[in-house]
Amino acid sequence: MEILATILVILHFVGLSLLLGGFFSQIKEIAKGTGRVLRIMLDGAYTQLVTGLALTGIYSAGLIEGEEVNNAKVGVKLVVLVAILVIALIFRKREIAPSWALWTIGGLTLLNVVLAVAW
């Protein structure tokens, strides 16, 4: 089960890099007001959601000794990710997304990183 958890953590990081990479790759466009929600950002958010829920389930079930779940942390991170997904889904079809929406997606993604590391 530890191998599965390790694979899920790696995929969780891949989802993070897809989400942040999609944001950082178009910083200039966002600053000009011509940025958009890229498919890679949605894929990253979905990857983070699925792997995060799977990891929480594995750890909550006690399948790996010595690992405990901080349910408050998981809950806050889930709310932040749902906010990212809602904003991304609302503006995904638009040719140009509002800059505030893209800055919010990037900021909330970084907030989730800070929560994961510092809490």
C-alpha cells in the first residue's frame, strides 16, 4: 500500500505542476488582460482532486502505519481546490478570461501549497 501512496503523491505533485504551469506560462498574457483558462489547468485541478481524495482515504483507513490525517487541513485544502475548479469551470469556454479569475486561480493554488507545507 505504501507503493500506491507514493505513486499517488507523485501524481498529486504532477497535478500541482500542471495547474501552476498553466498559470505561470501565461503571466504576461494575464497581465495584458488576454489570459485564458487552459485545459492543462483543469486537468491539473482534477488530478489533484482525485489523488488527494485517494490519499486521504488510504491514510484515514489506517492502511499505512504511522500516517494520520489532519481532517481540518484536508477540509480547508478541499474547499480551496473546489474554489479553483469552480472559477476554472466558469471561465474555461471564454476566449479571454478576466485577469482577476486567473490571478485568483494562481493565488489559491499557491495557498494550497503553503497549507500543505506549513500546516
